[in-house]
Amino acid sequence: MISAAVVAAAVGFVPATAQAAAPSAGPGQAPGANAPAAPAGSAQDTAAQETAKAAAAKAAAAKDAAAKSTAAKAGQAGAAPAAQQSYFEVGMGTSTDNAHGIGLAASVSTDLPDSYVAFDIDFGDGSTVVHDYAKAGDFVYSKYTYAEVGSHRITITATDLMTRTTATTTKDVVVDGSEFTPTAPARLLDTRDGTGAAAGGPVAAFGTTRVKVAGNAGIPAGVSAVVLNITATNTAAPGHVIAYASGKARPATSNVNFAAGQTVPNLAVVPVGEDGYVELANRSGGTVDLIADVTGYFTRSAANGYTSVKPSRLVDTREGLGTARGQVGAQSTFGVQIAGQGGLPAQGVTAVALNVTVTDPQGPGHLTVFPGGQAPSTSNVNFAAGQTVANAVIVPVGPDGRISIRNGAAFPADVIVDVTGYYSADGKAAYLPVEPTRLYDTRGSIPLPLAGQDYYHQSVWTSGRALEALVLNATVTNPQGSGHLSVAPDPNTIDDYMAGKAVRPTPPTSSVLNWTKDATVANLVQASTGTTGVVDFFNRGWQPTDLIVDLFGAYDRN
């Protein structure tokens, strides 16, 4: 489940200078539209409200102490007593709990008697709300959703309805969501030749290496997450790699699984630490070389939002779908039309989320997926002779709406390409990383392995969010035969399942990973949650297999 924790960023009240004006009519003649003083709250709202109340009490106590201190000093100096000037101060506390929205609490601290206050709230994007009216010391609450992520300056002006005394305070808030900026594929780390590594050579058994992200390959400071294709090679023992933000505790999830002697890639969307680095942990008893290639990054500013599409097949060289029929020749490249295909718009696609599969290769090698019109410099899928290997790919789309795929092997191979979503400037969903969490693991006594031709449905608690897709890592292990995994949104709701009314969903024709008997295979899945918030995992093989599902983030619509 996605954590429901609110980032309780309520801030202590900032004193604002009161401005006295001529007396005016009473509360019944207050200007502005009526608005509810406190919208119905969830547990998140309650937490934010309580934090704001505590900040208000602290601010009021500080004000009273300051006033008493000033009076005492005046008495000690023998100064003639003077009439104490009334004070009138407005403050706000805010919280963020989704990609585009904020919660806000505002209150006035004053010694004006029987003060009733109107609050004029400017959210910094041209939208204003007026709360009429609240008694001074009471709180008014607002929840607001911005059309775009990034920083927004909130300005609150409070007006005493009798004396027309006003005070103003401002606060800059940054919503939690991040949007995507594609980059030309670039290599950030290669321990084989020392690229990006503090010291050359493979990563030691149970060791960790750091990857510099911010300030590297044109990536700016302040990035929230990065898209890396992580490849493990020259593996001395079986194990897995965990990718996570520098400065954070190593999670119990996994990103790349490998056996001794294998070369295995997997895509990962990894949070970036405050120092601009990510960590790659080798969780095996032997050394391993690691390679990390970047194709884009996320920032908490307006860029490109995500839109999921129904998984569909764009290319299958076995059938001549999307390209010429027949295996892709050794050291050859073919183009793929992306814009306008598979539910994608004809214009405005800046990057695309794909699942790329190589099958029946005549020898070992790799595939590289890159924007149309550019030259390849990295790799995406690595394979041995006869293997069927899939890997998720997020790749920029060229100005011509196309991408290119190069077979870097000295032997021909078949290639399959499935699309799951795309990024564009008008995309409505922003990325929210979460604490890496294991959602499902059949290796315990309960549940049992996923039976052949069966499916598992995973529901998520949206916590009031409008989810577009989940960023997951799916791992198949201990399979008792060969097969492949398909992932798609479920037409049933979780209530349908609980009531016994769910109908069996139809699996899609696309796939996300392929396996052979006894193999352990993982792949990133950007899984659409559809209209129900339920995602299905279909075992398309005929024998049971264990299934592990790890959650790394979600795309939240505005």
C-alpha cells in the first residue's frame, strides 16, 4: 500500500505588520464569498490541523511574552506608561499529501476584543478564496490542487471586520509531485573501466558503490529521482542489486537479480539523495561489475507528466508488425514510429515507456534503444544465444516521432516492443516516490505460488490520490516451467472481489518478463491502475511460479 503519511510541513506563524483602517460595518456586511471554515477532514487533514494549531499556540505565547518583556523594560527605565498598541497577526501552516495539492490552516492572533476576521487567500496561480468569517484564534482550513507541480507563493490577508485592521503573510510551498525530463542516453557508471566510480574494479561482495547523478551528464541539482538502466555483469555468485537514495537506509526490496556468470540489465526509477547520489548495493557473496545508464530524471518543477495507455504491441519482427518481417540483422538498426501509435498522440510525445523483448537470438549480444536521429552509446537488453529476455525502457522520442533499435550482436535476433505509457508537456500525472515496499511475496507458506494460467490482483490504498499508474518491480523466481508475465489494470474493484462479484479479467497480449524453469527474472513495470485502482499479474505459463512485487512510486493525476 502507498503510505498515507502526510508530510506535515506546518510552519510557525510569521509576524506581519498590522495596518489600521477606518471602522466599517459589522460581520453581517463582510465582503467576499462565503466559504466553509473547516472542510470535512480525513486523518491526514486532522494531523495537519493539529500541527497548525500547535504552531499558532506557540506563536501567541511568544507574542505575549514579548509584550510583557517590553512593558517590564519600560517600567525599569522609569519611562511613563504608555497605552499598549493592539497587535493583529496572521499566520499559516501547510501540509502536502499528494503530487499537486496542499492543505492549509490559517488563524489570527490579536488582542482586539470580539474580533471576527475574513481571510483572503491567494494561492499564487491566479486563484483566490475568501473565508467569511471566523473568530480570531479559530482556524480556517483549505485544501487546494494546483494544475501544475512546482513552487507556488501563497499570500493570506486577514481583515478584522469591525476595525478593518489588516495583516498579510506569505509562504512559498513546493508540492510533492515531480515531472520527467528526458535526456540523451548516457553512461554514469561502469566499474569495468572506472567510469563514474571512485575506484576501478568490481563491487565487492556485499559492497556498495555510489553513482553521481546531480551535476553529471547535464542533470541539474535538486533532482528527486532518476531513470537508470542498471546492468550487472561478470557476476561471481548469485545475488541481486538494490538501488536507493544516498543517505537513506538500504531497503529490503530488489532491482536486478542475477546468477553466477550472467549479464542482466533492469530499469529502475531511483530516488536521488540530498547529496545528488544514488547507492547500488551488491547483495551477493561474490564480486560484480555494475553499469548504470541514464535516460532521464524527475524534478519538482513543471516538465513532462505521465499518461498510461492500454498495453499494446508496437513491434514484432516474427510477424512483420511495425517493421520488416524477419530477424534483425547483426550490427543493424531499424526505426519505430512512436507518435500516433498504440494509443499515443501524434504530437507532443517527449518520451515513451516500453517493454523491449529479444527472442531467439542466434548468439550473445545486446540491444540499444535510442531517440531517432541520434547515435547509440549505451545498452538496454543483454542476452545470450537462444535466450528470451525482456527489459523496460524509458526512451526519449526523436523530433520525427520515432525511436531506433540497434542489434549490437554479431548475430541476428527477433525483437518485440510493447508500449505502456508516454510523457508529454500536457501529461497530467506527476511522480511520487515512496519508501520502497514489498507488496507481495509468494515464497512464504501463505500465499501459495501463482498457479499456471492464473492471476493475482493487487489493490492499492489511494489515500485520496487519483492514481494514473504504479511503478513496480516484478520478480519471478522458482518457476516450475517456462512462461511469461503480463500486467494490466483490472476491470473489477476491490469491493467486487470482497463481495464475490468479480469477473475473471482477460489478460493482455503484451508481456513484461519471460522466464525458463528455475530462473529468477525481474523487470520494472509501470502498471496502469485503470479506473478501479486494481492491477492484475497474469502467469501465462502452464506451471506454478513464485511472484514478488515491490513498490517504488506512483504517478498521481491532478
